[in-house]
Amino acid sequence: MSLMESKGTLSKAAKELFARWNDVKGVWSDAQSREFEKTYISQVEQDVRSALGAMDRISQVLQKVENDCE
């Protein structure tokens, strides 16, 4: 699997997770759900954004390396 395919897979999985979380919030809306969101969901969202950004940067570096080797 290529880096861009992996990025797409991660992005799709994250969108699915956040969509499902929005569904759950419709039926679970107490202090525990807010704590869960703050502790886990928000952190996952930040981590996914960081990972996607890193994947973009790695892709640029790999492209430059490939061009330099030609």
C-alpha cells in the first residue's frame, strides 16, 4: 500500500469514527460522554490531523528524493 493510499485509508477511517461518534452523542449525552469526548475523541482528532500532515510532508520528501535520483 502506498503512502497516499494509507493517507486515504486513515482519513476515511477517521471520518467514519467521527460520524459514528456524532450518532452516539445523540443518545449518550451526560458528563461521562463529555469526558470521553474530551479525553479520547478530541485527542484522536488531533492525532489524525498531525498524522495526515506528516504524511503530506513525507510524501513531498519522497517525491524530492525520487526526482533527485533520476
